[in-house]
Amino acid sequence: MHWKNTFVTRTGGLVLTTGINLFILFFVLPNQFLAQEVLTPELVAKLQSVGSSDISPDGKYIAFTVSVPSDPYKENESAKNYLHVYDTETGSVKPYFTRSGVHAVDFRPQNLTITFLASKDGDSKTVLYEIPMDGGEATVVKEFERSISSYAWHPSGEKLFFTAYDKKEISDVDMPYSADIYEENQPLQKGYVEDLSQDGELHKINIEGTLVLAEWSPDGDQLAISVAPSSGVDDYYMFQKVKILDGERFEIKGEVENEGKLGQISWSPDGEKLALKAAADIHDPTDGRIMLVSARGGKPRIIDRNFKGKFEEIKWIEEDKILFLASKGTSSLIGKMNPGTGEKEILFEGKDFSISSIDIAESETIALVASTPLHPYELFLLENGTVEKVTNHNLWLKDIEFGKQEVIEYNSRDGKFVLEGILIYPVDYVEGKKVPIITLVHGGPESHHLNGWLTSYSMPGQMAAGKGYAVFYPNYRGSTGRGIEFLYSSQGDLAGSEFDDIVDGVDFLIERGIADEDRIGVTGGSYGGYASAWMSTYYSERFAAAVMFVGISNNLSKWGTSDIPEELFLVHARERIWNDWEGYLKRSPVYYVDRAQTPLLIMHGAEDTRVYPGQSLELYRHMKVRKPEVPVRLVWYPGEGHGNRRSTARYDYSLRLLRWFDTYLMTGNKNAPKPDWQAPVQKNTK
């Protein structure tokens, strides 16, 4: 039984889009690239990957989605997730639904069917579909007057809880114009329950706020939900509260005094307790702890506070066992924990795996979605301590040459931490040769790099390795996967020791004789974009080229234009901006533009609400006026937000990033003329 939804994970993150006019030619299919020896942007634009999975209770079937990108030469659309099923007895994989994108895949309890949310071509809303295990036509299980956002099956498989946004009020003024009142008239996500075994009445759950999570108790007599005060992102992040409802009249019978971020609710098998994947307190940047609380409500207590990692997913499977997925450093862990003692049994430690999700059958077979340094996300099975990959998309990757990838450790300059990072060497690297380095800084900063697949449209990874670059991924202080104290260590010190850690990693690579100190580059999105702006101003003498993506340049205007002002204060700055105007300004890249000598490419989604596009415009304008001799370029991506979602925008981004580094970083010549403003195009010669 799972809570299935279509929410996009809202991290501090990155994403972009492009509205640049491209000369669109024919797209080259992967099998035409088999002679390629290295990974290219064209190939990255065609990578397929497994997105999510759900294993049937008897362990016979695994339903999973495959993300298939759109052709960037034909349509600037987001990737589509298609439904496939793996038969664990025969080892066969069959596509079950590929006519439109699907999400929230689940096995319906007590039924041999798979359910999912989708909006078929031509549909104006998202509905809940069902398809039998022997295949056939998908039929509608529930269609509501508005799009269904998420759902949770009652253990009987007959009652359905689902959410949908309320109607937005429409002005009744008879005018050909309607003003948009900012942060008012936002629809709330409301919950409904319906008994599908009969023509039962649709019951609306009357609770103030917007419903986020929901989970039925094992016997179906109770329903745990989380509620945020509004549908705003800040409230979603910081102020969800858990409530326990009775399973018939849906009246509140208990309230949990949880604080801060919340990611998951899991019931104990006896229905007496709840495990929350949540923040330790209001200042915890992540929902990476396990908290226990009575099903009657009260204040939750933390289990294993001293764990030097981050819990990513939990499921209470026996009274004395909680199955968990965790990150620890650059590795992924799967294990079981005793909720009473905190004692852990590690079932699998993946030092060269990045595991994104797990699910367990009654037979204790575990399905997991994971990537490795040489392959994007696929479906795996874990049985008796052995992991087996059972899907294999992108078969053409076997003909690609990759750069070696390894985890490195180095000391911070203040002596407080041994820091971790991941290094991808150039293809065919010769030991002792000094090479240009692209430093890729993750966002958040409550995020981290795992030692899995590290190449995407905005992460040059093996694309850069194929061109002769090394790529360095530092997990600086404040990153996840290292425990609570490491997370808190960067708070109240914006751009301070956390960004010094990045430079210390570069110095370590220079000392090892790998990095050419005159050819150090930097890139990243969101908080990584902030780091890129900081390195190209405050630390400019150290960096030969930079690419800033949806990044921060001015902390004063950032606070006033972001959709997460309370999160910024509670888990990052820890000081109100109006109490320290000068301090906020001095932790802003625009303050140090007089130092700038690094050629800087700035890219930003024009519809970004997390980091307002004005952040990029401010730095661009300061550079153009105060440092006209330093190459700078600003690229807008119309229709994109905090990161690019559409295929052409992503492909365009990859090409521009690599071309900027080829021009200034590979050559080490900051006086080189700027690349042509048009995106380069690859022509199909066939």
C-alpha cells in the first residue's frame, strides 16, 4: 500500500529551458552513433532511464516506468514515462502502457491489476486508470471533475482516497482583462474518499489547508495525512503537520507535533505507531531522519540521531523492523532497523551505486532503481544479499569509452572535516598529465553526489571526459549523507566555509598533479549556480571559466523575490535579513564584481519562481557595466522554471555549456572571442 502522487520533488535544485531559435534539422537515432567512442550531447539527449518501480505483494511482478526523452530536433517537450512490467519468474519485460505519460504506479490491493495516473492524448485532465496483469486496454477507475493529483488505496482495494485542487475563483467582472493577485486565490489540494465497490457517496475531507501525504493504516480503520497551511512551496517545505483520522467519518482523532520538513508516513503493522521520514527539528534542512510517534498523536522522537547518513525511504514491514534506503557519504545503503533500539542490519551497501527507490514483497525480494558510474538508472533485484540488474536500456552504451570514476577524500582548510568528492578522469587519461578541470557544484546545499551515473544535460560528466576534461563533484559541508552535524555546519555562513571547501578540493587535485591550475572551471545550478557566481567573482583569480545556472547573485534581492523565504531563513541563513543587511550583501557575488576576470556564461529559466531570473540579470548587468573587458553572456529559456524540462532546451543547454568551456577553459585563453550566439547544430548526413 503506497501513497501515489504526481508531485515534483521540490528540492533546492536546478533546471533550465531554452527559447532560443534553433535551426532544427534531422535527429540522429542512437544506432547511428554506435561508431562513436565517447559520450556526446546528442547521445545524452536520447538516454532512457527507469524512473520508479512497485513490486506486487507476492513478488511475481514489478511495475516500473521508463523515461523516454522527446526528440530535440522535432519537439521541445518533456520526457514521457511509460509503464512496463517485469515478470520475476520468466525474466521477461513487457510494455503495458505507452500511449501517454504515466505516474503514480501502484498494484491495487486484493486485485491482480496495476493502477496509474495519466492524461491520454486529448484529455484535459489527469484520471486514474487500471490495467490487468495479462495486459489489454487500460480502463478508467476514477475520473473526477478536475485532475487527480494523488491517491492511496484502502487495504481492501475498494476504497480510494485521492486529492485534487479546488477550483480557482474566476472574476465575474465583464471585462476582457483579469488581474492576477499575487499569492492570493491559490487553489488548495483537497482530499476525497469514495467506496468503489458500490455507488457510494463521495466524501470530502473537511480540513483547513492543503493535503500533501496520505497513508491508510494496515487494517484500514485509520488514515494518516499531512496538511500544509497553503499550497505555497514554503508551506509545503517547512510547515506540514501530520493528523490521524478515523477511517469512516474522517474526523481528527490525533495530531502530531512534528516540526520542519516531512517526506513520508509509514504505519506500524499493528496500527499503533507511525514512522515519519522527517526533519529532526525546524532547522534541519532535510527530511532525512526517522521519527516515531503514537498513532494517537503527540511529539515524535528521533531514532538513531547519530547516524552519519540520510534516510531516503522507509517502510515499516514488521513490528521490530523498518526497511530503509539511506545515503551515507557517496554510497547507498539498504537495511533494516529495529525501531525500539535503533540497531541496524545492512542488507546491501552500494559503493558504486546511486539507489533512488526501493520496494519489498512479502517474500522479502526487494526491487530497486539504481544507477552505476557506467549506466543510468535501471531496475535491479536484491535477493539474499545479491543484486542483479534486470533491465538494460541504452544497449549502445557498451560501445562508449568512459573516463574512470573514483571517490576522493581531502581535508578542509580549517581542519574540521575530511571531505568527499567524486572525480571523473578524461577518457584514456595518462597518469601524471595535468588536465583542465570542470568543478560541478550540487544545489541545495541540502543535496549530495552519489557514486553513480553523473551525466545529464546540465552535468557534463562523461560528455566532458570524452573531450579531455576531468570533472570534479565536491560534497562540501552542508551536503547530505553525512549526518545532522555536517548538515548544520554550513548554516549561518552563506558562501563561507562551504565554498572554501570546494576550492580546497581543487587545490587537492592540483597538488596530486591532475588539475592544471591555469585551467579550472566551475558550473552548477541553483545553489551550485550561487557557487559558480561566487567563484567567478570572489575567487575569480582561481577560475578560468564559469557557467552559472539559475543561480544567486544578490542575497538581498534573492530573499524578497523567492518563493521560499522562510526556508531560506530557517535552514540556511539563520539570521533575518533586516538584522544584517550589510552581511547579506557581503555574501553576494555582485559585491565582488570588481574582482571578476572569469569568462561567465549565465543561463536561467524565464519562469523561475525559486530563484527569480532577475538574479542572473543583476550579475550580467554588473559585469557588462563594471567589467566590459570580461566575456559574459546571458541566455533566457522561455517557458522553463528552476531547471530545464523540455528536450530542445536541455540539448541547447548542453551544447552551450560545453562550447563555453571549449572556448575559455580548454584553451586557458580568457581573451578569446565569445562563441557565436546561435546554438551549434548537428546535421544528419544521411
